[in-house]
Amino acid sequence: MGSSGGRSDAELLTAHVAGDRYAFEELFYRHQRQLYRLARLTSGSPEDAADALQDAMLSAHRTAAAFRYDSAVSSWLYRIVVNACLDRLRRAKTHPTTTFDADAYSGGDPTRRVETSIVIERALMRLPVEQRAAVVAVDMHGYSVAETARMLGVAEGTVKSRCARARAKLAEALDCLAAEARELA
């Protein structure tokens, strides 16, 4: 964290609102990898993820003064990224172009770990976006059901049911994808 003295997320956001030109940049870089990973898992393509992340950070930069510190700054950023991804996906539904090309990720490294990662990502991308957002938040990023409900703006029961449906679909998809992979091997 360099010369900033290791300021907390909340301190960085407060400093940004107060006019510190570098505080928001530091906050963004601190969380950039996790936020991009979230955007990538919630979006249809790397390009959509990058665009959604940029939209989200511009929104966060502009609306920082309205943040009430009633949750962690990272949760607030997470919610803005998920919403930016959902907005892009909803807009894309009105004029779809191409679907996620999972095969583009299957070449290259033959290791088992990479194959498993590809299978999981392909299965995630087949989920409805609302279920994907819930299961990514809870199961992959470790947010509680209550935190996820606040981030997505839905009831806790909705998060639980979306996660349950997503997990069932993931288990089914992973079984099918694993069978496909065995046939190709």
C-alpha cells in the first residue's frame, strides 16, 4: 500500500470524497483482480466483463459520496459490479449477438486442473444470470446469504432458492460436461 500508510477501504473512500485524487485509484487497484474475476464469471465474455467493470468503477467513482458505510466498501463495489454486469446482460438480451464460446478456452494447457476449471466455467455460464450471480457470491466469494441479498437487492429466501437451483443445475451440467470430456479423451 506504499506511501498511503495502509489506509482501510473506508478511509480511502472517505479521502476520495474529500478530494484526494489518488485514493479511489488505490481502492480500485486493491480490489481489481477480485472484481474482474467476479465480472468475468457474471458476464458472457472477457470483453463484456472488462466493459462492465469499467462502467461499475465509473459509477462507484461518481456515487461515492452517497455511500452510507452501512456495509463493507468491498461489498458496495461488488454490488456495483454485479449490477453493471446484469445491466449489460439485460441489454444484450434485447439484441443478442453471440453466446459465450467455451470452446475458445479449451485449447492449450492439458493439465487436469485447467480442464476442471474450464468445465466449471462452462457450467457456470449455462446458468441464468440471477442464479449465477447468487451462487458466485455465496459459494465462490464467501459472502453470506444476508450480504448477498443486500448486494443483489433481493430477499434472503430468494438468494437461498437461487443458490439451490444453481447448485442443482451445476451438478447436472458438471456431470454432462465430465461425460463429454471422457468421450473426447
